[in-house]
Amino acid sequence: MPSSGPPTAVAGVWQRLWEQDPIGETETADTTTLVLWTQTPKSGIYVDIRLPKDSPGRSLEGAEAAGYLRRPQAIEGTGITATVDNEDETNVVARFARQKSFAGVLNFSRGDTTTSGAALEKDNELAKLAAVTTPTSSSIPLCTCFWRRDIDYQPPTGGLDIGVCASGPANADGSIDMRETGSDGSYAELWHRLPGSNDGPFMALQLLTEDDLPRVGYWVRTGKYFAYAVGRPSNEETATQLGCHPKSSAVQSSSCTGKSLLEAINALDDSTDWKNQLKLLGSYVAVCGELEPSETSQMHWNIKQSTDPRLVGCRLIDAKMEDGVSCSVFTFLDSKGNTKSNKELVQVDDILCQRLAGESGKVRKWQVMEISGASHLPGLVA
């Protein structure tokens, strides 16, 4: 019987190269959407972000070309403020509504634990990878991944996100190409793990509260890469208190199951005010980026991609707030609520109090769920 366990084998940052839906349909395969899946090895916490070709948040150049200036306060996730020149407002809403992101915990198991061999019957290429009886230490043998979506930019699909995966041996640069087939055999995807992204350090945080109100989010770091996602408030009252669209929580309700995000916001907000619809849509925020050395000894958490293009080019967290650049600063508490000095090590169960940019000074409290190696958080020695 295949065993379940931590997803160590698939830890790192994975970039999707293509998706075929259905399998073998190469002419209509999606090769242009930027898809990044950042996976931690022990806690199973992950963040996934998917930006279509026309998303301005794919790069700093794209954001600037579309007229989006850096605004670190957008980390609050209370709505997207768009620029509109000669473009129909409806197209702006539709473009942002095509973006995707989700996050939660990955349940990982060896072998095909879901389809009883049906996935291999429908995907010959996956079957060839799975047939290797003596895989190398660097390859990923047949496994099943269940991405539990605790937060989602899109409405719920009504189904489970389960894939059967396997890889060949590592490439010359240490990267790996892994094939995934849907549990129903309906699609195939090819994933490329960025070289060195699975070597650590690793960190995973889970959001507890925002201004002492419940809100769900995840923050992960693998190697030099990080990803951060905060979901929509859980109910109308909390949404109003946090400055989000009152109906933003309803995107995840059963009434929106199976709908596209555009269909959902049109149903929830019938004002036809595109700015109001963007406020509803942007109550979920996700960013990806890299830790890069600065002129001092600290590492900068530079945002490279985001569902909100105003965050691209900002720094997720800093030792001190810099106007126009810093999204947040923080203090650390131990599990008993005592402030930790900057000379103490970060440990599992510590609480990170993240104070967001802006006049409101909102505070998000994150619990450390996994830490391995130096945290490289500004102001801390490790």
C-alpha cells in the first residue's frame, strides 16, 4: 500500500511549461500563462499563482507599460485600482478576472493512490515514466498530489485538485521536468523545477488574523524564492471591517461554485460599476518574488509578480518602512506572546506580526509552521 508523507520530493519552485487539455492536444495547449507553484518540504504548505499573457502583474516592465505605479499599500488586498486609457472598462475587469491563484496544504503519497491505474492507461507518457523500475535518486517516482485549496482567487470548481505525477532523471543544471496527469486523465501538464529551489532554506507561515479578525493566508520560502497569498475575508461583517467589498466572501460560497470569477462578480455586484467590481475581485492578493542581496548585509524580498500589478517592484518586508517601496515591517513573538530579540533564532510556533504600509497600519499575525536554515528576515541574525 503506497504511503503518505511530507512532500519532500516535490519541494521547490515549479514553473509550468505547458498544459494540454485534453491530453495530446498540442495545437490548443496553453504555453503562455505564467504559472509558479512554490512548495515547502515538511509542512506541505504551498502557494500557486497563474497569470495569463495579458496580466500586467507578470513583470515590472509589464506593470509600468500598463501605467501601474508602485503602491506597497496594495498588500492589504482590499481591491485593485486599475488604469484605463483607451481600453473598455469591461475588458480591464475581464483581464484581472482571468488570473488565478490558490494556496493551502499539499497531501502527498507515493504511487497512484486515486485512479487505480486509470491515469496511466490514459497517459502513455506518464506510464513510461512510471515504468522505470530503478529510478535515480534525483528523479520523482510515481506519486499522487492533492492540492487542498484553503484559499482561491477563483470560485470553487466543485471538484478536487488531484494529479498523478512522475519525472525522468534530473537535467544537467539540476532541474527536473515532471509530468502531471489529472486524476480523471483529462489533461496533462509539464512542470519544470527551477534549479536550486529545493535546496533550502525553507520557511512556511500561516496567517492567523488581520487586525485580530480571522483571515486565511500562506507565506512560503524555498531557496531564494518566496510566495505570499492572502485570501478573501470569510464573511460580510469581517470584509466590511477590513475595508474589503462586503460581498467578497461570497466568491467562495456554494452559490458561485462552478462559475468563472467574472460570472461570480457580475452576479454578486450588479452595480455595473467596474471600479466596484475590481474592489470585489481584488480582495485576494498574491505575490511571488526573489530574495536578492542589498548593499547592506540584509536580503531584499523583491516582488517580481503579483495579481495586483501595483505591488511588482516593491519589497514584501523590510527592516524599516521606506515610502513607495516597503509593503511591511515586523516584530517577532514567541509562542507565549513575548517579543523576541533580533538575536534569537526563529522557531516553529513563533508569531510574526506584520505591520502593513499605509495610514491604517493593519497588523497580520502569522504563525511559523516550518523553518529550516536562515530566515533572512530583515533585522534578524538568522
